[in-house]
Amino acid sequence: YTIGLFCIENFSFTEFAQRALEKKYSFQFAQIQKINIKDKFIISVPDRTIQIPLEEVEPFARPACLACSDFSNEYADISVGGLGSHDGYTTVIIRSKKGEMLFRSAIDDGYIEEADQQPQEKARIHQQILTFSQSKKNRAQKQIATLGGD
């Protein structure tokens, strides 16, 4: 089985970048308990949660990420990520029969639970994933064109 993660980009924060974010948002990197990337860069520290627009952290993205066009791991059996999901849950896209068997087995064996969702909620999440996927593809095409590729 291949389980792929939704991935906007991976970040490499230099000491200078860390200090700039610490000053702007009044926290210390050493205090970070959790980082989550959904439609924002979300940092949890002991006393609060800080939501930073993705545009502010994009300059710290690994260069290879800017040329990557696959947000939702389209070739995985199952793709998972936080985009669109409520706290404590993960959005799941089942992409193959093997993925469907794995997912159903995990539910049947009690490893995971499936949240009840209204069709409108599923449609909203689906649209978010499509939007992020297309945005990442567009960004990759621009990056490759800038570097002289096709």
C-alpha cells in the first residue's frame, strides 16, 4: 500500500527566519508543541495557537517544493491530510481498490473511525483539495518555465 500525505511544501527555517517569525508573532521556536499546515501555517505553543498565512512562510520553502506539482499524492492508494478536516480528524481520499480495502479494514478493526459528514461538507472539502492541487500545479509550471524547462 502507498499512503501519501497532502503536501503544500516543506520548510527550512534559517536562524534569521526563526527570529523574524518569533518577533512578529511573540513566541519562541523552542516552545512549539505542534505544527500543522492546512490553509494556514498553524503553530501551537503552550498558551495559544498562532495562524500564519502561507504566503508569509513561502519564502522559507525548500526550492524543490516550488517545482513539485503534486499536492495530494495522486498516485497513492490513499491520500491523507489536514486540509478541510476538523480538529482531531484527517481528510482521506481513497484512490484504489487496495486503498479501499485498507481503509475499510482499518475501520472494521477499530483503528480509525469515519466521521459523519453532510454532502455539502464533503463538497466543500473536495473543492478545497482541487483548488490547492491546481494552485500547486500552476506554481510548479511557472517555476519550471522560469528555470528554462518546458
